[in-house]
Amino acid sequence: MNVVVSVCLLSGAALCVVGAFGMLRLPDTLSQLQAATKPQTLGLLLILLGVALRLDLADGIGIVLVMLFQVCTAPVLSQIVGRAAYRIGVLRQDTLVVDELRSRLAGDRDDHGAPPGGEVTER
């Protein structure tokens, strides 16, 4: 059991380090989001699994709930951050192979260019 726990903890820590290294080395925002979410989430899950294997059953169930929360929230947060980065214009458009969001965002704006429910002020 100690070997399994050690492998989970060490591989989870290694994945977190790889994700952090990817955040520093990758050139654009979308690539950095991939590095921030995928290996970091898997690394955290492995670390939590290693911890849960060492705890009692009642405490391990709490850790499993934290794992489920992380799996549910990490993709949503990266989607929101990616969309916000797209909207404010920090993404390099030449790196996008397919840009499905442009037409969707263009359809969300009214005749004056304001988002739905937004007000346009005259200058």
C-alpha cells in the first residue's frame, strides 16, 4: 500500500511541476490554459488519491468529494478564462485553426454593437 501511495504522490507532484513549467514556457494564452488545467488537475487528483489511501474511510470520502469538485470546476473555469481572453483580445488570431466563437459572439451583439442587455452611451 505504501508503494501505491508513494507512486500517486510523486507522479501527482511531477504532473503539477510539468504544468507549472508549461505555464512559463508556452507562448500563448490558450496553450497556457491547457498547461494550467489538464496536468494540474490530474496531478492534484493523484495527490489527493494518495492522501485518501492513507486516511480512514470517513476522511477518505471527504477527499473523494474534493476530487469530484475539482473535476467539475476546472474545465468550466478554463472555458470562462479562455472566453474572457478571447473577448478582450489577448489571443493571437493567427494561432487559431478554427474560430467558431467569432460568429457566436457576433450574433450576441445588437445593432449598435452592444452586448445583450448592455447600454450604448454617446460620447
